[in-house]
Amino acid sequence: MADRLLHPVVMFSVVVALASCGKADVKKVSSQIAAKVNGDEISVHQINSVIARANNVALDQVKQTSAQILERIIDQELLVQKAREAKLDRDPQVMQEIEGAKRQILAQAYLERAVSAEPKERPEEIKEFYRQNPALFERRRVYRFHELAVAAPREKLEALNGEAARAKNLNDVAGWLKSQKLSFNVATSTKPSEQVPLEILPQVSQMKDGQIAVFPTPHGASVVQLLQSQEAPLSEKRAAPIIEQILASRKRTELAQAEVRKLREKASIEYVGDFGTLHPQAPAQAGSSSASAGAAKDDGNIARDPSSAPR
């Protein structure tokens, strides 16, 4: 599986995860019906709910976006109906996944409520963040990339780095990948600084036009050539709303992690069987019955890792 570092794929799934604490300024009318699929109704409320979670829909695009979302919900409803006809909702594995999704939604809802009253960012925090992240703002650029998303074992990465260092362009790298029978996907994209993964932005911001760099990914590497870039700086005044959102998101993450740690400290947690060996119990502390006070972190991102946030 090749990981697209600069152009992530959005997966369409039956269960939509809670992705944002923000709410769009969209009127919700649950009694209205948007469509009927084999007699089953799809409400306007369902569409508005998806828009609210997106949290980035411009007011002049709400109508068009609503129509697109409705088509996706219709497709989803058709699949759900067929799944029920096949009695997949009674399949033990499917039931387990549904229960897992329900637990994740409930956990996320609790955390969103628990961290909803965080203090507003102070002007000095915004100023300091702007100063510490010049690649995002003062020296902001718009980049045009050519990318190879490579699926490769870790032992091949050193050779890949060497080949990329010798290559004049990505065609040279692609030829080498084919000779090594390594699969890859090709993409071209245009990204401003804020859309480049924050963990690689410092290195990307130092790249010259035509330069090639290799960035490790979970399943291999992303080989990126910077085709061209253009300066597009943001003043502190224009950047302030963006910084407020970033800092608010970081604070929500930190508060969520702190809440999970607090719950763990107060809870009675006992690891059983083989898991008792994997998680040896530490001496009990006052007000804590578990040695593990770290924030919970799983595929649902109950307490998300802030390591990818800007400094």
C-alpha cells in the first residue's frame, strides 16, 4: 500500500466519524425530507449534519455542497438497504464493528463536551506562534509538487534515498523503482504551506525548485520533487484567524489527553491473562489504581497525538 503524503485519500464509509468540534452556521430543519430511496426517507437534517462536521463550507457553496452530499447519502442508503436484505446487520463481525463505532462516537461526544469551555487565545500567544512558524506565515509559499508514493520495505529506503539524490527528475526514480519491482503511484499537486504536512514543512520550505526529497511513510516513502514555488506571505493580521484555529485545536487535544489521564487515574483498571504480562502493574499511587496514566490513543483518535502540530 502506497501512502500519498501530500494528497491524502478521503475514504467513503457507512459510519462517519466525528471530525470537528465546530459547527457551521447552517439552519437545521429535521422535518424536511430531501429524498426517498425505495420508500426510506433521507432528511435535510442528515445533510446539514454532514455539512456541520465539515466546518469549512462557504455560505455561497452550501446549496451545491448539499446536493453533492445528498447524492453520497443516497448511494450510502442503497448499500445499507442491500446490507440489511442480506442480514449483514446480524453478522457477528459487523455487529462488533457497529458497537465499536458507537463507543467511539460516545467517547468523542464526551470529550467534545468536556473541552468545549477552553479559554480564548491571548493576543501574545498568537503573536508568538506567528513568530515561531515563519514557513507557515511570514515566508509562506505555494508549492507545486510531483510525487511518487512508494510501497517499499524499510530495508529498501536507504537505496531509494541514494537513487533520489542522483536523479535529475522523478522519471529517473520511477525507472529505478520499476527495476526493483516496487509499486508506486504518481501525483501532481499544488499546495500552500498550511496544506503541507507540518512535520515535513520545515524541510520543504528549504527546498529549491527542481530539488528532490524522500520522506518516510508508514508503508514506504514519498518521493517529492518541487517543480516550482511562489512566495505568498501572510501578515500577522491576516494569519490571526488561522492561528486561533490551530491553537484552539491544540488546546482541545491537550485538554482531551488530560481528561483521559484523569479518568485513568481515578479508574480501577486490571489487566487480565496475557495482557497482565504486557502491562505490568505499578505500585498504586494515591488517587490512582492504574500505572498507565497516558492518554488513550487508538484508530478513532480519542486523544489525538499533538506531535504533528506546529511548534
